[in-house]
Amino acid sequence: MIAFFDASALIYLIEGVEPFGTNVRTALAQAVAEHPGLGAAMSRLSWLECRVRPMRENQHTALALYDAFFARPDLKWMELTQNVVELATVIRVRHGLRTPDAMQAASCLQLGEGHLFFTGDSGFQRVNGLNVRLLT
């Protein structure tokens, strides 16, 4: 099983803004208990989304925390391939998600059924086949 983090979930996890930081840690601990050996996956889009605000606001400590997370050797990168773009287009049309969200959902779905999609956005629950763990 692989945990896929939407950018919002990773921001909550890394920056720890409450109550969302606790929600992510609790949901992640539960997932690890249910699925020992849980892996982690991200899209390159999340990398971009997470780094924008800290870079814009010269928050070097936050940027370093993100860069350390993204440099983890056990992190699986989901690339924005032709298949991801085509599936994201279908998701955007069928479910009305914004383009970045459709790209995230399509990236995660490339993992197959063995994934958990961590997000703070309930809109992802509309996407068929996406195993959403909503962080509320």
C-alpha cells in the first residue's frame, strides 16, 4: 500500500498548522497500523505547490523541511506522463475538479488500487477508484 499526498496534506504534515497537522499525523498513524510498510508517493506538481509560499515569503526553514522530505530516497515520484494528462482531462470533465486537482488524482490513480490518497479537499471523493482519506 502506498500513501499519496495531495499538496494540502503534505503542507499540513510539514508545517503542522492545527488542527490539520494533528489530523494528518493521526490519519497517517492509522494507515501505517492498517498497512505496515506503507510507502509514500507524490507528484512533481505537489513539489511545486509546496515550495511556492515558503520561497515567495523567504521562509528558508519551511523550504528546507520540504526539500528534505522531497529528497527522501524511499519517496516514489509519480511523473506527469501522457497517461496522467489524458486521465486528468477525463477527471476534470466528469467531476469538475480544477486542473491541478485533476492532475493529482490522475497521478495517484497510476499507482493502481493499492493506494491511499491523503487530502483536505472533499472534492476528490467524487473521483471513482480514488481511495480518499479525507483530513477533516
